[in-house]
Amino acid sequence: MKDRGATIHAQEKSGSRFPRLGHLPELDGIRGIAALMVFFHHLCATNLDIAPWTNPVVRDLYWLGGFGDIGVDVFFVLSGFLITAILIRDRDNPDYYRDFYWKRALRILPLYALCALGILFFIPDSHRFVLLCVFFIANFANVFHVTAVGGFWSLAVEEQFYLVWPTVVRRRSVATLRHWAFAIICCVIGLRYIFAFFGHHNYWHTYLCCDALAIGAMLACMLERCQREGVGLKARKGTLLTMAGTGLLLVGVCSLIPTDPRHIAFFTATGATAITFCCAAFVGTAVAYSGHPALFWLRSHVLTFFGLISYAFYMFHLFVLDAYDHFHGRLRPDDLTGYFMRIAVVLVITVVLTLISRYALELPIMSLRKYVLNRPTKPAVAESL
């Protein structure tokens, strides 16, 4: 396999080497949108019993918040794109695996371990779930009849994917990678419908949701090919439009599927596929047209701020919400002041904790890269959650 890999790399070196992706503020903005979507999903929808509420504002926010879990799909597409771009760029590095996994460990593990220890010490009978977190299989908690806590499931999906994907990137040509990514997308979509036939529509399991990571990887392969040809990703605007059109078409199909118990699984399977394609088109367009005046809003200070702190923000907000509800008590129906106070207090405390984590834990830990990597690198802006 080593000789095969060397041959592949020699063939692809005939074009330009895949350059460093650099800082794309639009991707920070997209990450910020994703983090805020998940935040409002939990604050306005999943952690609120809407039945006794009559206020139209709260009910409208509940409806909008129901779409907030799309933020996780955005994270997956971004992660697939950015990590694959980094892997393609670095695959000639003799310390390819060592550097990749050190970077992942320094980025993910300190905060991950802190949150897992917090669960272990402050949530009774949580030791079984923490054990699943240790092995990055928190997304299979339901299989082990364990109650899941926090956002560990999405990190488990990513880490499982990245146990395998670096080897694929290392040993296959970029053209083959693109085919592999497309095959993964098709297989996952097919599996979702097979599971839907049996009434299953829980997409925490990696084999039912990693199409978002794969389609992000496919975007990275498209970008590499464009750069070898001396053009930008906007040269593939037809593909991006096809992705967007496919996603919107599937959204239309969803509107025709009844949401009764017999059909809800097919509705959810179709919706998940629609979201994957729409998110990919969104991310691809932001990369292709980075710097364009029409994307000024993605470069706003607010969105890029939340993008830069998105990992800790994502990990902390549910714990802060649970603590607020525990000490303050559940909201009384139609208590509009209490409703907005809850959102504001949880948001402020989460941001404060996130900034403390960033400057006291995450950045100091990531500064250790210069001691363990093959060559010193700055903490990449283009990194996943």
C-alpha cells in the first residue's frame, strides 16, 4: 500500500500542491449561525413544554426553534470539508497520522474531558454514560439503555468518522476520494430509508448521519481539483446549484409526506437528506464566493465571534440551561418576562464560561502544538467543532 500511495501522490504532484485553506471569515460566520441555531433549538423548543402556552410570540419561536437542530448538520458539513482539506494538504507529511491525531486531541480532548468530569461529579448515576464518552460512542447510548447528556453524541460521530477517513485520504487519489465520499452519501441515504421502513428515525448513529461529513469531504475534493486547475470553487457553481436544487426539491417532497405515525420516519429520512444537500450548497457557496459583498453578513463581528467560540459554546449551553431550570424552577405558562429572561441569562452565562474556557484552557493547550507537531503550526481557523 505504501508504494501505491507514493504513486498516487506522484501523479497528483503534476498539478499544484493543495494550498493552506487560510482564514475564511464566512466559515466562522456559518459556524456561528450553527451554534446559535442549536442554542435556540434547546432554549425555545426541546426544553420547553409548549402545550400550556398561548402567547403567539413564544409559539412562533417554538416553531422556528424546531429547525435549530439543522445546526448540527452544518457543523458536520463544515467538519467534513475542513478536515478533509487539511488531510489532503498534509498527506505528504511523514508524520501525517501523528500530527493529525495530536491536533485533534489538543483541540477536542481538554474541554471534552472537563465536561465529562462535570457530568460524572454533578449528575447522579451518570458513570455509564461517561464511560461511553471515554470511548467516543456516546451516540449509541440508546443501544446500551443509557440516558445521553449534552452534545457528546455529535462529537462521537465525528471522531468515529475520523478513525477511518485519514487512512482513506492518505492512500487514495483525490478523484477516488470524491467517489468514496459520493458512495458514502448514497449508502447513508439508502440506509435511512431502509430504517424508515421499520419505523426508525433516530439519526444519532454514525451510519445514518455521516453523509453530511462525506458531502463536506466531497466539497474539499472539488476545491482541490479546482485549485490544481488554477481556478476557484466558483468554477463548480453548476454542482453547487445542483446540490441546492436537490435539497429544495426534497424539501418540497417533504411537504407532501404526511406526518402521521405511519409516515413520520419517511418524512424524517427525506428531510435529513434535504438538509444535507442544502447545508453543503450553503458551505460551498460561502467558500466559492468568499469576500463577495453579498456575503458581508457572514463576516459580521457577531457571527464570527460565535463561530470562534462555537465548540465550548456548544458544549456548555445545555449544562447552563439545566442548572438555570434547576435553581430557578420551570417557567410558568405565558410568563413572557421569565421566558426572555431565561434566554438572556443562559446566553450570557454560557458566553462568559466559554470565554474563560477559551483563554484559560483551549488556547493554552493548543499552544502546545509547537512541541508535538512535525512542524509548528498556528491554531487553524479552518477547524471543525
